[in-house]
Amino acid sequence: MTTLTPVLSAGWDAVRSWSIEAYRHGGGYQALRTALRMDAADLVTAVKDSGLRGRGGAGFPTGMKWGFLPAPDGGPRYLVVNADESEPGTCKDIPLMMASPHLLVEGAIITSYAIGCHHAFIYVRGEVLHVYRRLLQAVQEAYDAGYLGKDVLGSGYDLDLTVHAGAGAYICGEETALLDSLEGRRGQPRLKPPFPAVAGLYGRPTVINNVESIASVPSIVRGGADWFRSMGTERSTGYGLFSLSGHVTRPGQYEAPLGITLRELLDMAGGVRKGHTLKFWTPGGSSTPLFTAEHLDVPLDYESVGAAGSMLGTRALQIFDDTTCVVRAITRWAEFYAHESCGKCTPCREGTYWMKQILARIEHGEGTMADLDTLLDVCDNILGRAFCALGDGATSTITSGIALFRDEFEAHVTGGGCPFDPAAAAAFHYVPRSARADVTAMSGVGSTAHATGVRR
Amino acid sequence: MVEPYEGAKLERLAADAATVVARYPEEPRSALLPLLHLVQSEDGFVSPDGIAFCARTLGLSTAEVSAVATFYSQYKRHPNGEYTVGVCTNTLCAVMGGDAIFEELSEHLGVGHDETTPDGAITLERIECNAACDYAPVMMVNWEFFDNQTPESATAVVDGLRAGTPVAPTRGASSVCSFKQMSRVLAGFPDGRADEGPGAGEATLAGLRLAKKKGWKAPAYAGAGDAETDESPAADARPGLAAGRHSSVDTPSAPPSGGTADTPTGRDASKEA
């Protein structure tokens, strides 16, 4: 049986957990002292050997990313921490920074030292006021303690750390869009290559890592690569935050070795909402293909989830029970991608615009069977043809949703509306006001074979 | 260009803008996003004066500044209410009740998405995922967390805001500040309230509490603290892992001697470049 392994979350319940005193009391900043006595290249090697892979979704090996920086040429190189957590379902970095901002600050200092950076940035989304307050204070405390600024802890190493608030744009989580945003521009992705390691912020070599990746670095320095590898699987090493949300008895953050299964996590979280059964779930946010109860035993590591047809992504486990209309869920995600498409490339800008409208008419009983094929055709024209991963992500739940629940889509067409009652899916009791509820009440599928088809 | 602001207001803004720009010694234009938050803290939206001020400060055209301001959803092109009330209606929150909460508030306040109540108190918005899905359905007031909402609780919040009584988020400062005060913090000027409120809510701690109850822990650090950390932890000193300690999943954790697909060899690319 897999058990939980709190490392990042271990200090979250401490009194004033966000303060530098509480963080140091839990062993914080010991890793920084160790790291400053090490050769920078050895730190890079340690992180490589740990097998740590990017926790922001793509899973690229973190140490290898650091190793891609060209040899020092005397000019600046940068670390940019991606704290723009916005992927629907993803809710791990924000609580981490709220509870333990120093974990990120210490990781950022060690990483900066390892890659030879003297000015690092944390780009945090602007829609989390209290998290920004805590980060600003943590950075100030770190300066006051001599962990930042000139001659860090007497090592001769200088580092400045700037916390930068975004202003509302999902696309800025894409690393090159983030760089453009940080440079004071519209957040639109850049053509790659050149990759940020070669030409990133201000055209200089830049490492961009997710919050959780950077926050994992101090523990690797303290425990060593083998300690890290003692958790997880052979190729998906270490621990990670698994975020359970939706129709689950005890939603929340569960820090576990990679390779744990949803069945195990659901057991820990008290199971699916009482009286209901699992219908579908996302393994890694709304950009990852849907799973169902058939996938409860898929090990949640990069390889196994990929082999099962989805992506581990950000371990954002959104749980939907049998009361949820999959067409409604997917339509809403499609509206999100259309809203957040930056408009730079045609497949994504035009494709998400049409997908949203086709799905809306299917959801409201005004679609045709041909619309389903049109949708899949549009997805086919976006996937692999968009400028960045946003377009690909927009197709994931649509193609997987139609593959898994085609009869439910068809029931919306033949039944002239949605056969589900949205009130049944809500976390509280209410009497619906919306027109959608009226459509639901008169749903005509009850007497057809579709009724059993949609109520899985 | 016409001078956008005058007198004390100009002096105050110019001094603050200089502080912001100084954070980005390599490239002043990086100050644009915080500067736009700053002008919102004065005017309650990105005003034509604010755009001209940012342009002047950074040596940009007003068109360049407008192009940026219109890209981001937190920059308002019309005077905002004192409180932005955002109901998450992305899929998970919507299914959990966010749609019902938005409808209730919209009817109660008599405004739709991106509209402001006539008293100027509240701008209602449908918002996208705000990274608090384990607290769904979620509402944000001036970007503070109001977790696990119901139509009744959300209505009580907006009634309190309109009545001018202090309203506290579930995870955040001890009371919600105004839109302008919030914008000033987002420009990077702390308001001294970081120590208010909890470190974590119930859902954030769900896994940690269970682990403590069950006695589950991550493996102890090999050795005791930093003194034991090898000067080159990459060295093949595998004995650092205590004998008998298991991986907490069944898959073998030791990498094959030749490396894995992710660590093809022991090569250090940083030394090869």
C-alpha cells in the first residue's frame, strides 16, 4: 500500500507557518547553507541524479533543463519561477505559497546559485492577493536575514529576487508567454527555438521552473538524490502534491510518491461523494484527456498515465460523479480555452471560437449528429498545429469525452436538451432559477434507450 | 503629450513609479504591469491619464501601453466598483454550485457579468479557475478567497460589503480591502497585512492531517541534517539510503546503472556546452 509522504506540506500546519521563524524551526534554510558550500555544477548534477521532473505539467527533467544553459559568457542569466498557476483543477502552488512561501524562496536561492543567476523573478498570478502579500514579506525577511542581497551568508554570492504580479491571463503560464509578460508586453508565446535556456528573459539564458519543482530543491539538497529516488517510480521519482477536488468526501492536498493510484487517494479522501459513483476525472487538469472508473488503478506517474492515454499534468484530480453532465463540463472548459486563447495563431484562435459554439448548441439541445464529427474535425485541425500547448490542451477533453461518452452527446441531440439536473451535482441544496433547469426538467430522453446510456 | 496628472497626485505617482522601475534595472519596460496596477490604485481603473502616465514613465507610446492593458483581465477599462466580486464558473466550481451562486448574486444585485451596482460598491464577474478547486465552489472578493460558498453565504457577503461592514475572507487578511488598496499591493507596495489570517484551510491540510493520524512520513533524510550532506551528493554513495528503507510504492526505485531515458548517462550538459 502506498502511503502519504509529506515533505513540502510537512510544515503547513505550524503556527504562523509562513514566517521565517516557523520555516527555520522546521529545518528551513539549512539546505541553503549546504548548497553554498557546494560547487554549483555539483548542485546541478544532484538535481539531475534525483530524477526530479518539472511539476508544472510537462514533466521535463529539471536538472537537464538547468544543464541546457550555455557556458557562462560574463553576461546575466536568469531564473524565473512560474507561479502563474491557472490550469483548471490545479490548486497546489497557491496553497504552498500561502502556507510556506519560504520553501519557494529557499529553492529559488539555491537554484539561482546553481545556475549562476544574480537576479531571479517569481511571476505570480495577480488574482491571489494574500499569496502575493506573503511572498513579498517572505522575500523581505530573506533579505533581512542575509539570504538575499549582496554576499549571501558571507559566501561572496549576490542575488536579488523580485516578486512580480501578473494581471489575469491563463496563457502566461506558458513559459515564453510568461517571459513576454514579464518584459511588459502582451503575454503571447514565442517561437521555439530558440529555447529560453539560450535566449529567454531579455534575450539571455533563462531557466523557468514551476513553483513545486523549485520548492522541491531544498529537500533534494538535504536528503540527496538517492533519498529523493527512494520515493516514486523508476522514471517518475520523488513525491508530489495530488490535488483532489469535486465530488469527493475530503477534497484537498495529498502529498504522495508519484505512482500512487486514484483508488488509493480516494480511499484516503473518504471516497466519492456519499451515495454516488465515479463517472469521470482529470488526471492532470483540464488539458489532459478524461479518465473514468476504468482508470482507478493507473499508477499516477508520467509513463503510466501516458500509456493509458492521458497525461499526468499537474496532478489536478477533478472528480465528477454520476450526477454530472459530461457535455456541460466539456462545454465549460471549451469556453475557458476560447476566452484564454491569446489570438496569436489561427488554429487556436479560430478553433476554440468554433468549438465553444458547437458545444454550446449541443449542450442546449440544438445540435446535430454531424456537429460531433465537425467538433472532432476541428480538434484534429488544432492538435499539433497550434503555436503552443494551449490549443492542444483545448482539444483533450473534447476528443476523449466524445470517445468515452458519445452516447451522452447524442442524447443531448436526440433529446433536445440536457437530461441532467444541475442541482443534483451541486454541493448544496438549491432550487434552480436558470432556464437550463427548465430545459432539464422537460428533458425528453426518459423514454428512450439513451436514458440508460447517459446514467452511467 | 499633455501632462496626465498634476500636483501632489503627480508627485506621489512619480515617486512610486520610480520605486517600481528600480526593481527592473535590466529593462524598465518590465515595470509596465505593476505600473498599470499602480494607476488603478489611484483611479480605480486604467484611465486615459493612467495610460499616458505609464507611457511617459517608460518612454512608450500610449498605443503600446493600451495594447498591453487590454490584454489582461485585471485591468479595467471603466471605473470599477469598490469590490470586485468574482464567482468561479469554470467547470468544477460551476458543477459544484458556482453557476447557481452567480445566478443568485446576479439577480440579487441586479447586474450581470462585468457590471457594477449603481451605488458603485460591487462589480460582479464570472471568473476562471482561481486555484482553489479543493474549496469549490469558490468566490473571490478583491482577489481574496471565499471558500465553499453557497448562494446564501455569497449573498450575505455582498450585503455586508454594500452595508460597509467589515467582511472577512475564509483564507486571507482579516477583512477585505478596497479595489484601490488591493491594486496598490499588486503594484508591489506591501500593506502590512501578510501576517493576518490562517496559513492554510482545512482542505490544504487534509493530507497532512491524515498522514499524522496514520503515522505516515516521508523517509528521513539520510544522515542528520546539513553536516551529513555529501559535498557531491551526485557521487555514487548509494549507502546514504538507510538499509531496509523501502520505496513507498512497489516499483523499483533504483535507476538502472546505465541511467534512464531521462538521465541517459551521467553526463553533465553544463560542462559540455
